[in-house]
Amino acid sequence: MSYTPATRSEPFPREEGWRDVLVIGGGASGVLFAANLLRQDTDLRVTVVEGRHLLGCGIAYSTSDPDHLLNTRVHNMSAFPEDPDHFLHWLQKQGQEGPDGGDYDADSFVGRATYGSYLSCLLAPWTASGRLVCIKANCLGLSEREGGVKVTLDDGRQLKGAYAVLATGHVVPKEDPSGLISGAWSITAPPDADAPVMIIGTGLSMVDQVLSLERAGHRGPITAISRRGLLPRSHGPGAPLKIPAEEVPFGAPISQLLHWFRQLATRADAEGGSWRSAVDGVRPWVSRIWQNMSIDQRKRFLRHAATWWEVHRHRIPPASAARLEAAIDSTRLVIKRAAFLRAEPGTGKEVRAVIQPRGSALPQTISLGRIIDCRGIRNDPEKNATPLMAGLLAEGAARVDPLRLGFEVTVEARLIGQDGTASDRLFALGPVSRAMFWEITAIPDIRVQAGQMARFIAEKAGATAA
């Protein structure tokens, strides 16, 4: 079940438009914000602009592969933190069977496509009320003006509103101009089912690619390479540790933070849990820990500890882990520590990967049927900017943080311009705001930010109207 956004070909019909909030991006971040704002006691209206996917789907949830599961249990995926069973009740109303033919429960792992349908349905009730309009178009420009904001669409239309929220999701790297490397979200199976495949990266996207290759009937060997060769850990039983704020060493050097975390893992083990309990207990404090780091400490974290944190923090469902382990045990999947240097054309339909194996003085060239780039979501937001983002940077309405993670924002997620001034009307939500919040790429974190931003804008708009 899914909800297709309404489209309009006529000029924007609302009077004046200065009580509208324009949401640029209709993926998970945009839908969660819109749903939270529309639940507020306010007369604000919402216009969602999305040009690529069905409402709520975005890159993460537009997959049609049933093997692509959520990496978080049902009880943590409700759109509303204050209503933790909202998603579970929606699943039960759909009449779908859960794992092993039984009913879904709070600890189930469901398909990402199913979650995309849930997000799409979230906004359906608001279209009839007139408080929500969804426009299928791409946003090319956004500017702030006295009293509001204006948006320019690729079909020539202009929209105006009181506020604009950038909910454009992850920075997607531009396609390989040579065509030798496939993207992480493209069709993966090579024409020859027995041809070897190389995947660059050993994280979550790699897991999805391996499962998709198997479903497509691929029989050839798969080699996944990364600098450290680390794989995502599996989910397991255990409750989060209770960690009060006064126990967290905010502002401490990375070495001290790591020592503190190891002590937490030891404590969790002594209390009958595991390192998972420690990781999940720290999670509510991650953004605040990040914000208390200096730029130099953040650099050290990204260079030495981020990969280790991510493989323990962003875990995969046990079913996915079992299939990955089976592929490794059968040697169909080989994990290799190496650096990817470049791709070269091969003979016929072959491509060649030139890699630098760890510990080897000489590079190695391998002939393949396909090379798939799954190096993750940490991509330079300026080098891979869309026309909208490039325009904001060129006009000085936004600036990229020193570590090239995303746009600089305040703690309220207000966009910071080139001159250091925070906007009163432009906001960044979800992965776009990663420079300030770091851990803002998963639904449990995005929904909290979406709820806080919705309340902030509703209060701000109420004060302005008064």
C-alpha cells in the first residue's frame, strides 16, 4: 500500500502563501517533519516538493527488493517518539504476515519498502483538510526575502512561504562519467551470472548488494574491499544501559571517551547484557558528545574511530547476518582489506579494478563483470551539490562545515550563511545537518529532530502571527 503525492499543473493557488512551510524533499526526513508539524495546534500549512520518488520513499525506502530489511526493530521506527506503537499498529492493520508467517511484533525487522509505504500513508489524511499539498517537481532555487521565502521549481513555477525546510537526504555522489562503476542504488547483476563482482565498501550498502545479487541469480564470486575490512555487526538481545548526563565525559579527548566507553561495555557485560547495551545507552548522547568536541577532536574521531563506531552502532538484522555469514563461509563472498585506486576498461564487457591490497607494495589488477561503489554516505556536499544546494552556497545563504560533512546549522537547525548569520526562515533537517548533529542519519534520530523542529517553527510562527 502506498500513497502517491498529488501534483498540480496550475499556479500555486493559495492566497499570499505566507502561512505555508515549504519542505524541499519528500523522503523520510521531509515526511516525518510534515507529519509532526501538521499535528501541531497551528494554522500553518505544508507544501512538500519531491521530484524523484514516491512520497516517503527517497533513496533508502524506494527499494523493491524484499531482502532489504530495516536495520532497526519495529518498536524504534514509529514516526512519533511519543507514540512508539504507531508503526506496529499500522503494520497490523495492513493484514500482512510477519516473519515466519506469524504476526508482526515490536521486535520484528520489516522490509524497507514496507516502511516506505508507511511513511507515504502518514500524510494521506492531511490532503483532504487542505493543510497539505504535495508537488511533484524538482527545486532549482531557494531564496529568503523579507517576510518569507521563495522557491523556484524546474517547471517554472514559484512558490512562497513563511519558512523552508531542506530535507534533501544524503549527498549522493555523481555517477561515474566513464560508466565503469555502478552506484550503490543501481541495478547490480552483471549480464553474465558467473562473472566476478567487486564491491567497494564493506558496510550496510554492501550487505544489500550481496543479497540483491543472490536474489538476481548471480553465481560468480564477490569480493568486497575496504581499508579495514570491517563488517556491520548483528543485532542481538539486550536493553540499553541507563546513562545519566552527569556520567558522560562531554568535552573529553577521544582517548578518554574511548576508555569511558570500554568501561561501559564491561559494565553492560557484568549486568548480563553486551556491548550492544553500551552502544544503545550512549546513543541519546551522541549529538551532544559530538557538539562538545573541537574540530581537531572531530577529525581524530573520523580518522580513527568513526568506522569502528558505525559497524557496532548501525547493525544488521540476524537474518541478513546469517546470509552474509553463509556467503563468506562458502567463499562466494570474500572480504579483503585494500584501497580502491581506479577502474579501467577491460576486454568485451569486462571492467578492471586496480586495488592496493593492505601490506602489499604493488597494486593489483582484477578483471570483473561489474564494480559497485558502496563507500557510504560521507560525500563532499559541495563537490556533489545539486543545483539547489550549489545556488545556496553561491549566494552565501549556506556554507559547508570545515570537515565537509554538510551545511553548518545552529542547534535549532537554522541554516548558517557565509557571513556567519543564522537564518530565521531556512532550516536543514536530517542528513543535511550532519555537521552539527553527526548521528542524524537514522529514523530514531531524525524523528526526534523533526518533532523538535516542528514545535520550534510552530511556536515561532505563532509569535510572528501574534
